[in-house]
Amino acid sequence: MALDDVLLDAEDKMLKTEEHVVKEFTSVRTGKASPSLIENVLVEVYGSQMRLRELAGISTPEPRMLMVQPWDAGTIGAIEKGIQKANLGLNPAVHGKFLRIVLPDLSTERRLEFVKTIKKMAEDGRIAIRHIRRDSLEALKKETKAGGITEDDEKNAEKEIQKLTNDYIQKIDGHLAHKEKEIMTV
């Protein structure tokens, strides 16, 4: 593996880690309704577990309301049960051929719980980035021992990997601060 390959691979993995953390953040509830809150809820229909987004259209007609419109009206009861079982603190109400979910106000305690949750997600992301750094440094050492790159190139690459690590950890911290502010805004 050449020097450039190690650096590109490290940056690519770190970018994917950042994207994953941001995607996880969308599943944490803020004051606003978002389809991503419930799109991955598992619903037992047709004898198997399916994600809600595979069974229905999810929209936000109002800032604090979600509307779930099943493609098969016969699945509405199973969807209602699935949302209740997901333990999200949401209570769906059946209105004919669709479900309406009004998001209740978040208490300060609940907001603080969500902040703890996103801090854990961010820390997991930081740990993943540090693991990528460690793996990249090991790959550099192997390449140097094999004679593929010089020690000077290895030192420069180590500095570059550390810079990438710091940049991506800083990006995750930025996303965390933004999400924390969003959650704590009443």
C-alpha cells in the first residue's frame, strides 16, 4: 500500500465516520418534527420485521406533527403498535387511513437525557476516528519496514494523519455543539 493510499483511505474512513455520527444525531428528537425520528422504527407486518419507511410515507404537515400514511391501509394497526413499542415517547392517533403523531413538549430532564445521548454518540465517533488513526499509523510502519517509504516520508505522513484526526474530531464537536443547542432551545 503506497503512502497516498494510506492517507486517502484514512481520510475516506474519517469522512464516513463523521457522516455516520451526523446521521445518528438526526434520530435524536429535538423540539421539531422530523421523519427521521420514526423512519427506522421496526414494524411487524406480513410475518416479518420491516422499517416504517418501507411501509408508509412520512411527512411533517406542521412543525410539531408527523403524518404517517401507509401504502397498505391494512397495516395501520401494526404501524401504530410498532411506534408505541419503539419507546420514543410518541403516541400515534389513527385518523381513517393515516396516523397523526403530535410531538409533546420536551421537559428539561428529557432534554438533558437527549444531550447525554448525543454526547455518547459523538464520543463513539471520536473513538472510531482515533481507531482509524491507529490503523493508518500501523499501515505506515509496515510500509516503512517493507522498504516502501522512507522514514522522513513516514514522519510527514504521521503528521498529516494527526492533522486529519484533529480536523475530523473538531468537525464532530461542531456538529455536537449545534445539535446540543438545537435540543436545549425551547
